[in-house]
Amino acid sequence: MPVRKRVSCMIFIILTYSVFITWNNIFLNQDSMYRPNEQAGDHDTVLVIHDDRVETEENSKLESFDATDNETQNNSSNSEEVYDPCYPKSFVDKLAFKEGDDLTMDKAIAANQDVNTGGWWKPQLNDCIPNHRLAVIIPYRNRAKHLVTLLKYLHIMLKKWNNHYKVFVVEQFLRAGETLQGADGVDDFNKGAIMNAGVTQALLQYNYSCFIFHDVDLIPESDRIPYMCSSDVMHLSVAVNTLKYKLPYRELIGGVLVIPTDIYIQINGYTNRFWGYSSEDDDMYFRMHSRDVKVERPPVKDARYTMLKHEGRKKNWRNHCIMEHNQKENYTDADNDGLTTVNYKIVFQYEYKLFTHIMVDLPSPDKSQCKWLYVDKSKPRKGPKKRRRNYVRPRPRPRPRPQPHPRPKQPRRPPPGRPQPQPRRRPRPPPPRIPQTRQQPQPPNRQRPPFV
């Protein structure tokens, strides 16, 4: 039998068998549902199928399966989506924010009249009872216009998500004779210590469920950003306009960070050793990574922010040195540097309409050289020798460009219909020239002519 007929016969047998099984199952089910109870005969067990449950009669004993009915009801109830009355019912997608607007504190207060003194608010809905209470920590220093703009839109976002919240603005105190910038060009600003002090003062007022650390120069562009507590750490400022709405690297968690209180206490907060700009947020990421704490991020299309214009700041490379050392040691010394060891004094604490202002006095900054970069001068120094004072480095000579390998020229083919030229024959070399021997000149004939 050819192969094609064998394949067709096999397919026909399989289809016939499947149709027979389907028809048999349907017939048996219908027969069992509508057939009256019969004698068991040789069997001791009789199955009586009802509409909702199955009863088994074995040796004249009935066993009920009410527990299975209860489980199926519970599973059906759990499969349904639970409605959260505090979740926003609608979104605007974009906030009416323009960077050139001249905002004042009076305009910001007029836009948030329902906020209570001290910067706290809770929803007034009958069916919405928030399960969490969050605190917003804003580290601040000499940016009044940015703070007014942020407070106006931040309260709108927090009320949109029906949070029970309070806003704290923590500022570093300037002593007499001090300036915003140190003599070495590095800011005398300790962002990590300020945020640790803000968390400590907030926990003295209420046992908050989570904290939101918010930079003063980041304004949200959409109301879909989840300003709410979660069980994990969440980095909200994923897409910023100055970074082309892209995340430069995975370890970046600066800007806006939501962190539960128990996790913040577990990792001992931010470090207190960093003075100046940069590195405290990256150090926080590696701290959480050493304690197996994961960071979540919302979608990029929703978490978009606008950074307000501000002057550039000088980086402190000493902070990078300390962070690299902590990474090598896997942050074993994190318990001795952070929330439990922050040293500060409260100058004053005052409640305004939209926020609670906390003025914090920190000790004098420690800007000593990183001890892990110490170089032993007794050992010979590797590298180029010290040049003269008026030494002018010669200009390096340009390197010759590599010449491309010459390709042999291909003979041009004439168009069709024309006689093809015959290839040129290489001319024969001339025969070798035989050197001729030079004849010696003969002496003149000195014989005298005959006498005439």
C-alpha cells in the first residue's frame, strides 16, 4: 500500500474514534441525569447524580460532601475582583503645569483650601477609609520658588489617591558666618542626615506606614503616578525630562522614592557620611541590595516628571570613595551609620498651612580625605616623572594612515557587438648585449718611404 493511502487511513480511524468517544460521553451523561435509581446488582456502590452535588451509597451508608460545596463557593468569591473605594475613579492624565508660571504661596494655598494646618489631609468619603498613613519628607535648602511649585501640585496628587498624609519640609540650619558653599567649593549640605532627622521627628508624632522622599525640583506631569503606600520599595521618578525620559542606570533611585517604614528601619536609613552633592541615593540602593530588598518601578509612560531649572553643583568625589569601600565590605558597617546614629538638634518646628517646617542643626562637616585612598609615599611612585614648571608638552606626531591594498585593474569589457580587443602581449625582452672587446690601437707605421 502506498504511503499516501496509509496516512489517509490512519487519519480516518483517529477521527472516527474521537467522534465515537464524544457521542458516548454525551449519551452516558444524559442517561445518568434522567435515569431513575436502579438496583446495584453485583456492585455495592451506587452513584446518584443530582443537579448540585454527588451522594455515594456504600453498604447503606451516606456520606455528604458539603465541605466541597463550601470550598467552591469560597473560590468563586475569591476569584472576583475586590473593589477598593479609595482607588481613583478617573484620571486627567496630564496636570496643568507650566514651568514659566509665576506662582506664589497664596496661589498654592488657594488651590488647596481643604488642606489642614501643618500640611495634613484625609479623605472625607463615607466608604473610603485608608488603611495606611504616609509622610512626605522634602529636603530643602534655599529654593523657595521650587518649594511653592511643588506644594501646589503635590497636594493635588496626594488627594487624588485618597491618602491620609502629612508633608514635612526639613531644612539644614546655617550658623553665623557660614555660607551655602564651603571654602573648597563643595556644598555643606548633608541630604542623608536631613532625611534621617525628618523620619525621626515624623515617627515621634505618629506611627506612619511608609515615607515618600521627594526632591524639591521634581514636578509630576501625570496624575497616574501611584502616590500611595505599598509593601515593597517603589521608585516613582523613572522618566525625567532632563534625562530624555529614560532611566540612565538601574541603580538610580533618586528623585521620588516610596519606602515602607519597616524596610527603612531594617536598612538603617540613609548614610550620614556624605557631604555635598551626589552618591547618597546610589549608596541607598546598594544598602537595600545587600539586605535583599527589591525595588519596583511604575511604567515609564505614566511616571513622567519635569525638573525645574537650577544651578549646577560640584560633585564630591570623597563620597564615591566611601561608597566603593562600602560595596567591597558589603555594607557590614551599615548598622553604625544611618538612622540610629544621626546627630542633630531641632532649632524650631512650625506648622504652616501646606507643610510642617523643621529646622535641623547638624554638626560641622567632616571633609577629611577618604582614608581608603591613602598612598604610602615610602614606596616608589609609579607613573611619569614630574615635569618642569615651564615644560611644554610636544604635540604628538600624526600617525600615518594605512594605505589600502591596491587592487589589480580589471580590463574594461567592450559593449556587445564589437570585437573584443586582443590582450596585449608582453614584449619580449631585448637579447642580451654581448660586450665587444676593445681593439688595441696599432702603432703608426714608422717605416720611411722608399727613396725616390
